[in-house]
Amino acid sequence: MTNFKLKAKIIERFGYQWKFAQFLEIDETIISRVLRGGRKLNNEQRQRWADALGCPVKELFPDAD
């Protein structure tokens, strides 16, 4: 299931997934997998992504602990 809220925030803040990947210094495929639900992030990673997007973790990852 695609995380549309996360995808929208990435586009809003960075314009493209690849720019977000560059900012985080990770491979763009990781972002794609997370968006599609094929990969889960740990709490530290979720916080880092949320900080980069200027959002609370719960807003982007409703299933967060």
C-alpha cells in the first residue's frame, strides 16, 4: 500500500524523490520501497525522514510506535 502522505511531502519539499534521496544520502530505491510498503524504517530512520520533511513522525508514518 502506497504511503501517499509521505510521497506528497517529499514532492512538496524536494520536488523529486531523487533529490530527497540525495539529501538523506541514500539510494532512491530505498525511498521507492518505503513508499510502496515493501520496506519498513526503524524509529531513528523515521525520525530522520520526518525532520527532513518538517513533519511529525506520526503524520508520515501513522503506524509508528
